[in-house]
Amino acid sequence: MELSNLNIKNGLCISLGANIDSKFGSPLESLLICKPKIEEIINEWGDSFNKKKEEKSKFQATFFWSSIYETLPHGVENEQPNYLNTLLLIKSNSFPKPSIKNAKLLLKKLKKLESFFGREETPKGKKWLSRCLDLDILWWEDFHTVDEELTLPHPRFMNRNFVITPLSEILSKSQKITKCDVPKWSI
């Protein structure tokens, strides 16, 4: 998939979702508490690479958050509560060089955060279970990798409204867009 066609190249995108209580409370409370923690993780991750460079400049990123959306569980076999989902698009000119090693380092930090909130490891062969916190890296610039731990870009993100709707909201914030009210045009 060519991400530059979506005006999202030069970014790192993470989806967040929850549909059951965490040790911090409801799914909404979990996302609210998680928001600054994610930003801190990204800044620390970026800084860890900049410290290795001679100029030792601080990692700088801009965080674009979507609204929180309530969605039906996707692809589930058993009845589950609705999910709350949001999306984070991070833009930076000082990202570390995209590589599987660097992506897995970030993934490890995100999985540690999920565990901190009380998420248990998903049993082998099971997927789409209820979660107190679900963090997925959807893409990182134009980096492509297929691995049993991590596939980038995420292979199904374009088919999921809980990603596309928040993404369109984020992208529309940076572009002037006006709805035309045409009486003869009805949808």
C-alpha cells in the first residue's frame, strides 16, 4: 500500500481502543489516562535515538489526536461491549531511522503499557477478544515489514472504520475543507 497517496507519509500512527474496564477504571478513563503516557513513551523513544547522535538534540514531535469514537466490536464471535477508539498521528523530522529493530522497540514499550493497564496476553489462536487497552502501530512513515510480531503498515487498517473515520478527522484539521450546502444534492 502506498501511504503517500493518503497524505500520511512522514508519520507514525497508533490506534488505541478499549471495551472493558482496566485497573484505572472505565474504557474512557483508561484512554484519558493513557493519552499523556503514550506521548511520554514516544518522546522517550525518540530521545533515546537522538542521545546516540553527536548533536544530542531533543526529539521533537507533534501529536495529532482524533476524537474518541464508540464502535461495535469488529470480527468477534461472542457478544462484547462496544469499543471506544481513538487515533494518534505523530509527525516529526527527527524520527529514528525506520527499521524492524526500532519498530519492535516501540512495540515492546506499547505492550508494556497495555500490561500496566491490566491487559492479559491473548492466548494463541484467539483474536478479537475484549480488551482493557489495545495499542497498535498502524504505520511508520513508508516503512514496510512483515514479521510474526509486527506487520507494517498494518494489513487491515484501511478496512476499519474505527481507523479511517478518526484518520479523516485528523487529516481534515490540517486542510481547509468546507461542506457545500446544495439543495438539489441529496445523500
